[in-house]
Amino acid sequence: MTSAATGTVQGPLRSIATRRDTMAGLVQTTKPGITKLVTITSMVGFAMAAVSRHWSPLEFVVIAAACTVGTALSAAGANAINQWMERDRDGRMPRTAHRPIPSARVSGRLVLTFGVALGVCGCLLLWAVCGLAAALVSLTCLLVYVILYTPLKPVTTLATLVGGIPGALPPLIGWCAAQSRIGFDADMTPLLQPAGWSLFALMFVWQIPHFLAIAWMYKDDYEQGGY
């Protein structure tokens, strides 16, 4: 009876533990550290544009919160899709072999679904609250990252320059969001302002030595992965 009772208890506990492991694995595919940095740079752009605008308290809180969450969701989705696309190469490199898909903690199909859902939700939230301009910049980040940068990494070193684009655009998300009105605002004038693009240029230039330093540190791993 003790054995049977123990089995009855262990079954649900094992199921809960499995679900927790799956959720933890999904969170890891979003590269939380990178997602946090992307979100912070977006909010820097938001703050720089927000200081020149007269706000109502509610409007400020709603748009700032939506910009933060929307950017984070979009970035997390892009990172998850990236890990799905690079799952085989990740499995060849000691530095990344422990990631959730290569280590079989989550399925590739689940990660892809999760990533697409996050990206769609993030861009829609930005559009609904922070305006079309912010949403389009976020969507551009996601698409360039997964459609251009990720496939180019094993093909050419020029992928570094392409990868600098989605890494440099987040401040422009915040810049556009801080000049929008709540709702599906279609005003695109924030994208025509040199100040917002100067933030993009600053981030783009910074990323090149950043990428090269990482490439040098992990050159042996990258060679094993076919990069």
C-alpha cells in the first residue's frame, strides 16, 4: 500500500515538475539577458523623446508600459525563433549544447510556436498602444534577425553588419512610441526625425567591436558549429 500510495503522489508531482522544466526551457530560449538589454535600450529612446512632450499621468504610464512589454515580447520571440533555427548548430558547440532544444528539454516545434506567438503579440501590442511606427520598427527587428541575420551567419562574415541592424533599432522603437497617441496611431513622422536615427547609428557602431570580441572569445566553438 505504501508503494501504491507513493506512486499516486509521485505521478502528479512528476507531471508538475515536467511542466515547470518545460516552462523554464521556454524562458531560456528567449535569451532573457539579451531581451532585457534590448528592452532597456528601447526605453532609453523612449525617455529621450518623452522629455519634450506634455503627458497626462495615465497616458505616460500606459504607453511606457506597453512599449516596455511589447519590445520585450517581440525580442523574446525573435530569440526563441533564432534558437529553433540554430538548434542543430547549437548542438555541435560546447557553449550552446546545453540549450533547451539541443538538450531535448523542449521540442523544436513548441519553441517555434512559442517564439512566433511572442513576436506577434509584441508587435500587435505596440501597434495597438504605441502606434504603427513603433510596431513596424519592432517587426523589422524581428524579421531582419530571423530572415537575414540568422541564415547568413554560416555563409558570410558580413552577417555581422546585418546583425547590427536589429541590435541597433530598439531605441527607435521607444523614440516612436513616446510620440504616439494611445490607439492604432498611424503617424509615421517619428521615423523621419534625425534624432531617433542618431540613436540607431550610435548603437550600430557600438555593436561591431562587441560582435568581434565575442567572435574572438568563442572562435573555436563557432568553428565547430559551422560559422
